[in-house]
Amino acid sequence: MVDVAVEAPALARGGDVAGAVRLGAGGSAANVAAWVVAARGRGRLVAGRGDDLAGRLLAAALEERGIGLHPAAPAGSTTGAMLVVMEAGERTFVADPGANLGLAELDVVAGLDGAAAVFVSGYPLLRPATRAAAMAAAGWAGRAGVPAVVDAASWPLLGGGAGEPVLAAAALAGTLLANRDEAAALAGPRDPAAAGTRLADRVGTVVVKCGAAGVVVCAAGRPPTPVPAPAVTAVDVTGAGDAFAAAYLLARVSGADPAEAARAGTHLATRAVTTNGAWPPPLPSGGAAEYP
């Protein structure tokens, strides 16, 4: 998806204000793939894109980073876009999934061939049109026995039982990633450890992200494990959760347990919050990755 980031001290409804506007490649899964590549891994994005200017720009951006794209052919509809408005320290999102709504189960399964780990965004699980495709990804990972995570997406979309598809997919994949608000929306308790423990009884492993305080790793039948995050001065938190997921999965592929993988995730997430935008800076030509 195209990310349109708008930052201003305050917005004037119906009027003009000065601010910063950035256009870039985005979408949760694409962000994860970009951070995987930056951390010396290989990434393939399974997503829909339109046969339009935005789709062509996104395909070029992925190719530039060495990220595979499946399906290779664009769809007939327009490319999706995400508007991120940052006002006085708060973020508001407006999402248009665009061509992703046409993603089919067969496309997803074919795109996962040979994958060593799988990231599933919660957003397609929360949309009826794409739920089956996203569920197919989680089910494939579970059957293949590869490390996989389902991201909880956004807390306003999860309340009142609406998050049930996310939990069902996470149970297939074995791991749920959620921030404090998302965990509370899914489980009830506001305390991250209590919410994570309750969710782990169904999912298996739950990692509750607590911002600068780090994360809490909850595994079914075990006490919660807090994992602190390195202290940094945040510049832009957009994409931090996706960077966490990238490092978490890479560590799990290398044999790390969930707590060790979460520690790797917090370190890459701190790199993300000191970077503007959802993607890491491009690597120098022929250079080594900057994010161990």
C-alpha cells in the first residue's frame, strides 16, 4: 500500500495548516519484509496491487530493496493506500485496502511456497473479502511447522468479538503479536501480563508490546516474561511494530526461543523509532545490512 504521512502541530477543520507530508511504500506486511531484508534476511510480499501509477511505484520500490512480490501481475483495481495523520503526538489512520481486497487463497498459498517463516497482518483477517486468504496463510504456516505470527492490527477494530478471526488465525500460526490496547481489546484485562496470559491459553504464545517499556512474552502454562527495550529518543514510531516482527521471526528461524526472539525484536524496533517512515533507509550499493 501507499503510505501518506501527514504531520502537523494541529489541524484546522476546513482550513489550511503548515506541516510535513511524506509519501512512501507501506502496508504492514511490506514493512515487515523491508525490515527483514535490512536485517540480512530475504523477504517476499504476498499482496495485491493495482495496475496504476501507485502500483508501479510500489513494485519498483520492492524490487529496489530485493523483496519478492507475489502475485507478480497487477490486479485491475486501484492500489491501496494508508493515510497516517500525526497531530500533537497522536496518530490517526485511514485505510483503503484497494487491490488487496481481490487477493485469493490460491494466490496466498502459491506465494508461501518455500517460506521459512510467515507474517500475517490482522487487517485482512478483519475484512470479510480477504479473511479466507489470510486464514489460509496462517493455516499453511501451522501445517508447515515454520515460525509464524499474526499481528493484531488495530485495537478499535477488535472489540465486541470482532477480533475473533485474528485469534483463530493466531491459534493456527501459534503466536499473536499485540500492543497493550489490542491485547486488552481481545482479552479484557488492561494489564499486559494478565491479558497476554489469558490469550496464550488459546493461542500458544502471545507477545504484548508495551512501547518504551519493552514487551511481555506469555506462553501457555508459563509465567509471563518481561523483556525490556533499549532506551532511545523516538523520532517516528511508524513501523516499529513491523520491525519487531521482522527481527522476531528471523530469530525464531535461527532457533531462538520466544523471549530471545522478543529481545531481538526490541533492538530492531528501537532502530525503527529513530528512523523517519515505516521502512529502513536504503542500504548503500553493495553495502552490508546495517541492522544486525
